[in-house]
Amino acid sequence: MGDECRGVLDMGADLLHLDVMDGHFVPNLTMGPALCASLRAALPDAYLDVHLMVNDPAKFVVPFARAGANCFTFHVEVMPSEGVGALAEQIRGTGMEVGLAINPPTPVDRIRPHLSMPDMVLVMSVNPGFSGQSFIAETLDKTRAIRAGLRPDQRLQMDGGISPSNAAAVRAAGCDVLVSASALFGQPVEKRRDIIRGLAGDGR
């Protein structure tokens, strides 16, 4: 995995996005802090963007900070509104940046009161749990609404079903961080540089 990830970084990818699933908030079960630590050891200069699709993100803050994560993203759906800010402070206290994620069915008003808090907002463009799902185009409306409430120094990320075929629409909606899994890693190595260029849309 370290070699695969180093390869896409060398081809122009800016960061690595690690999906963490607990089998409860979403039906799948995936990587934990140990894998994050292994990637940090293999790629000491990589930016590791950790996306927690779990019911209790607070208990993972310190383990992922110790594992070398740069950004810790949790879901607005699993937190009472009054707890979002406290968890963000806990995350920042470890030296990590804060991400706040929202799922496709969740109304934008659920996240709107918290938009001043995170370093990055993640809009899911599929229902989280499994890679390879089809992009939900309606999430672009939510993306535009969220971008309107962000400062210039905050990032807006989209994850789910993103490929070069829809990347331009995602960027036009205001996203500056695009996550791609199967559309990139599911392709032969010799095709990946062009896929990254297509996602970035900048001719790199």
C-alpha cells in the first residue's frame, strides 16, 4: 500500500484520504490507527487526511494524532449540535486540523451553524460505506450552499464517485479537494497520472 500511495503522490496527488469505518455508522469495517501509522512511516512527508465514519469519533482523536494524521474529519450526524465545537477543540489540541463531514440525505441546515469552525468541510456525494458507488449529482447544490458560507481559508472537499468525467462540475461547485478511490486506484498504474490531471483540471 505504501508503494501504491507513493506512486500517486509522485504523479501529482496532493494528499492521501483514509476512510475509517466502524461497522456501525456505516455497514463496512476498514482501517484504523495502525494502518495510518504504517503509512506515516512509509511516507513521512505525506498529508494524511483521515475521515472517521464512526459513531464515537472522540475516542479515536488521540490514537490518530499519535499515528501521524494531519486532518481528522468527523460526521455532523453523530454529534449533538452542542458537542461539535468541543470535539473540534479536542482535535486541534492534538495538533491536527479539523474536518466536518455531511452525508447526502442530511439537510444543509444541520451543518450550517458550524461552518465557521472546521478547517475543511467534506460533502459526501455517495452514501458512505463502500467504494465504487455512483455519484449523486444533487449533492452539488448542497456543495454550492456550503461554499457560500465558508471563508477563503477554509477548504471544501467532496468524496464519492468522483472521476475525471464529473470533476469539472465538482470544482465549479466550489470544491478544492477532490477524493477519488476506485476511479484512480482501480485503474492501471500507467493511466493514473492522466486521471490525476483530469481530476485537478490544471494540466499538470
